[in-house]
Amino acid sequence: MDEVDRRHRAFYDAEVRERAARPLGMHLGGDGFDRALAEIGRVAAPGALVAVGVWGAGRDDEWTDPHGRRFRHRTDEDVRARLGSLGRLLEFEAWEPYADDVHYQLALVRVDG
């Protein structure tokens, strides 16, 4: 990371003790969700609690709507696995599905450290 990137960060490393990220990931395609989790992990203090909420589905799917907005649904298994990069998954809840098996996923993670 170059010096310019470091100067423009909103938080220092391990500065945040609690964080809620909702709805994280719904509009992040490609590796955007992983990069967002990595940034949360960077700013979260060891032992911090992080609540993450995303919209998921029974299938992994990515698309762009007619207005140019990007959407991404991930399976429960995929979200659980990715959240493991932050720390220990304490809770994971998948709400009742709506049409097309779309549902809200809510997790609580204790950051490693």
C-alpha cells in the first residue's frame, strides 16, 4: 500500500471495538465482499464484535439491473466461510426466504487477535 492510501484511511489499524456492517455485500461484485471484510478486519480491534448483514439466496448469483446497479447474492455456506476470515463466527441466522429463495443473512463474529 502506498503512502497516499494510508493518509486517506478513516480509521487506524485495530481502532474499532464494535462494528455493524449492514447490508454489506449486496452491491459488491467480484472480490469486493472479501476486500470489505479485509478492511473491517484491519480496523477492528482484537476481540471486537462485528455484526454483518447481507442478502443471500440458495444459489450464488450476480447481476446488474436495468438501472446499472450491481447485485450479488451468496449462499449461506459461502457467507459463513468468508466471515471466517474475520474471526470466530458466534451466530449465523438466515431468515425465512422470500420469492426466488432470497433471504437475509445476519451474523455475529468475534475478531481474532
